[in-house]
Amino acid sequence: MKNLTKSEIIESRNIALEIAPEGQKFNMLMGKELKKRVKSVLWYGGNKWIGAGGIVSLDFLFFSAVKKGYIDIPSDYNTCSKCSGTGNVGYQVDNGTCWKCNGFGYIKTK
């Protein structure tokens, strides 16, 4: 299978971000009660999902799924050389969020 770019992965897996209405959180998904309520859900590969407790971007959840191995690393991105893909550099400034990759762990190739 050829390596796909981020936009090709999003299109081929029908990836979509869903955010709960103002003041609400999801407590059930696909008929199953969640152990922890989530505000944002990224759907990928049909009925598979990854969630977050707050409102987050598609990129945040997309790269969270990449880090967990649920989605392949896009061919147009490389692991961040500053944080080695963790998204965190361990400093006190900005809670240690890596400034080079903005905390995603991956940077777009040129």
C-alpha cells in the first residue's frame, strides 16, 4: 500500500470531527456508554473513533490517532526533530508544548 498524504488519509478513511453542542458532552457513542465523557470525537475508518474531553482541532485528534498507531503517519509529515514526536519538550513555558510542531509531534515536509 502506498504512503498517503494527510488529506488523502482523511478522504480515504472518511475522517470527520464531531463536537458536542455547547454545554454538553457525549456520554454514549454507537449505543455504548462511555467510561469518560468526551466533548470532541474524531471518527475514522467507519465506526472507529478517538475522543478528547475538551474542544480540540481535527489536527490534534488526527495526530493523537497517528501517535497511538490507529492511523498511518502521512507521507507529507515527518516526526518532529525537536521533541522526537512527543509534542512536549519538558520546559515550563507553554506547559512544555513543543513550539516547532505545536504539540502535534509531526511537522509538514516542505
